[in-house]
Amino acid sequence: MSDYPTTRPYRVRQAANRGSYDRETVHAILDAGYVAHIAFVTRSGPVALPMFYVRDGESVLFHGSRGARFMKELTPGTDMCFTVTHLDGLVLARSAFHHSMNYRSVMAHGKPELVCGPEKDRAMALFTARVRDGRPDGERPPNAKELKATDVLRLPLVEVAAKVRSGGPLDDEEDMSLPVWAGVIPMQVTFGEAVRDVAALPEG
Amino acid sequence: MSDYPTTRPYRVRQAANRGSYDRETVHAILDAGYVAHIAFVTRSGPVALPMFYVRDGESVLFHGSRGARFMKELTPGTDMCFTVTHLDGLVLARSAFHHSMNYRSVMAHGKPELVCGPEKDRAMALFTARVRDGRPDGERPPNAKELKATDVLRLPLVEVAAKVRSGGPLDDEEDMSLPVWAGVIPMQVTFGEAVRDVAALPEG
């Protein structure tokens, strides 16, 4: 059962049993993240650019300053790759060869589309809500000048796959009795206590 | 003062004041991470591939199965980009336009070199030590077959820059009195309690 295509060239090949093409898995991994790495080819060669994003149904949305180099080069129709990776743990095996990591990742390929008009307003609201992370709203919405300075791009989730490793080490049978600690050291992203901004205008 | 070149095309241009070219900053960001995203161009287009790495002096090392597609396409001399990003917090401003994130990132460009001979053994030991994360050694080292199945690549840190945002929101003066919470919600990667692998061979 696959919601997304498993056709070449974008199916998972290395450790293919860790690949997944179902919508629920892909969405959950995307929804757990804030930063993707976007690959595309600039005049100076390939780049992997960290980028804030939100998922919007069967697309991911991201944005940038209209003046930024990458927004001038990542134009609609450019081939791009969009990757989100969560590192979940270090996996220590009984042999160095089987040391590994637990992770959840999604990789999507396609061409970005420019988001305009009411859809752009909706996208900006999604970005804002994501950064706010459940806090009440009340911030000043973007004005016309700010909106104009920002380009929003959408990548449809069509050629997309998840790849997940979880669980303990997978050692060779002949190593199982070696007297060495083997197991998983879990890793996760945690939020610290919020720090209120006390910046104020200079008096006078 | 710059340890690394600030020449085009790879200097930081967007928010250029957040760019840094000193060795200490670049090394510290690299040493804090486990996974980079590597961009290069395959026959099917650009990819951003998550990749375990270690820093080794003025290089980063990464490895993969010799049979993996990416190792066949990311051959020595291929143009690549190597990016490490740490997300340090959500930055809530008094206006949506100034919402931001705190982060530390490093981006390096160049062409990978194949690591062979005694240097490869040394690289494998560095990978192992990094996964072990301070625990005592004792795992079985890689045998000849395992070494042969693994390719190690090195990217020299030459064209490299760090980009860092820290601190609170940078609001417009006219928004400073808006009655909305503004500040930083810190984020960090934390390690959980280690889970020992209790897998055992079937009896008999």
C-alpha cells in the first residue's frame, strides 16, 4: 500500500526496507520539523540550504526575501530536492561496522511554484502560526511592503518518500557474545523555558 | 579577521552580518553535529542527502556503502555542498514579519576526495568514536570485507562559512509597544537514557 509513487528514480534503494511511501508517515515526519534542507543548482554549483517550512496538505511551503540570491535562482520550474531529517538516537553495535543511527527523514523532489494572492496571505498565516507554536496570536500581520518583500514557494508532495530507522543494533550472530555495551542512546529536540524579550526603546 | 576566504561566490550575502569565516566558529558548529545535508547533482537531478560525518582538522569525513547509488554518483571531483544546521530557538517578534529562528549553520563547497589506506583506517576509527560518544571502546573493528564495502570521502574545509543568529526579536520601533508576547523559545538536542540491547541468539 503506497500513497505516493514508488517508481524510479526516487524510490529508496539503499536499505530499501526502511523506505515508506504512505501519507501518514510522510506527514508526521514533516509536521515534526521546522527546518528542511533544500538542494538545487545555482550558477556556482549545487547548494544545500537550510529553510524554514510548513506542510500545507499535500505541499510544503517555504519563503524567503525577494532580494535573496537563492530566491532569484530557485525560480518556479527549477529542479529541487527537499529533505527533512530528525536524528532519534545513536545506535551502538557489537561491531563498528554495525554502529548506526536512528532517524526519520523525508525526501521530496519536484519543481517549486510561486504562491500569490489570497493563497500567499494564507501561507504567511501558516508560517506565523508555526513559529508561534501554540502561543496566542496578536502580532502585527505583514503589511503590503513586507508582503511584497517576501516570496513564497510551494513544492507539491508528489515524488516523495520517507526513510526511517528505529530500534537496536543489528549485529552479526558471531558478534553477539562480545563483552561490549550495545544499545541505543536516544536523542530528541526539547524546548527550553521561554525567554521574554525585555528590549525597550531608548528613553526620551 | 578571517581564517577562511570571504570571496565570491560563497560568502554569506543575505543577512551578511550573520556570516562568519573564522575557524573557531566553524569548527564548533561542525563538532556539535552528527548529520550534515550534502547536495550534489545526480543523473536524476539535485539531491539533499542526510549524512553522518565527523570533522578531522580542516576536513569533514563521511562514508557510505560502496554499493549505494550516492557513492557511485558522488565521485571524487564532483561539485558538492555540505551543510550542517543546528536550530536553537523560535524567535517571536511583535510583528509576523520579524518572527525568526535562532540557528548555527556551516556551509562548505568543494569536491570530495576518496580516503584510502591507513587514512581510511583512521577515518573509520573517528566515525566509531563519534557514535560511541564517550563510551569505552571494545566493539569489533571492521574486517577486510567490511572495509572494502565502505567508501570514505573527505571534503577539505576551504570554501566554508558559518552563519549564526542568536538573541531576541528585532522589531520595528513602532511595534515595540504592541501588547503581545515577544521573546525566544529555546530549542536544543538532548540525550535520553541509554537503552541496552537485550537481543540474544535463539537458544539451542
